[in-house]
Amino acid sequence: MHELSIAGSLFDILMDIAGKNNLKKIERVVLSVGGMRQVVPIAMETAFAAVTAGSIAEGAMLEMEVIPVKMRCVSCNAVFAVERNIFVCPFCSAVRLELVCGDELIIKNIEGED
């Protein structure tokens, strides 16, 4: 379950941001997560609850926005969304692709009390 590792790193970042901004309580965190990260939402929520227990982020709502995986075909230059993990250009059937987006893991917003 790689979600626990991600939640641990997220917690460290949140504590750093909370300290720099004098936050006494973190109430909500919004993440943008690329589809290539294969984060399972319920597993991430469980891991986040576990790592934040007893901290100023305990009970914080975790929201995740999934960024679809998009590729660019090296052969025909088409950009397309990957569906059902099929990494083949739907326009020319080439397999030489470059990732355009979908590998991100971004803290988009943090809400808390100071």
C-alpha cells in the first residue's frame, strides 16, 4: 500500500507549512493526483487518518481530484487521454508516447485555523 508512504510525506509537508504559517489546526486538504500514481482513494483516506492521528491535522477532510493521464504520440503528434490503461495512439496505433500529464501529486489547497 504505497498510499501510506504518500500520506507520511504529505503529513511532513503539512506540518512544515503549518509551522511556517502558525496554523493551530488543519481542517481540509485538497490534492490533485495524476492517474499514473494509481492512488486508491479509500486507502489514501485511511492512511491519511492514521498518520495524522494525534496531530493538528487529525480529523482533517482529505479531498482528491484525479488528473487524467494524457499522452502525446511521437509519430503523429496527437494528444489523447489514456483509457483503460491502453497506451497505444488511437489515431495511428503507434506505441512511442510521451507523458503530457497524469503523473502529478500536488497539494492544491490547505485550510486551517491560526
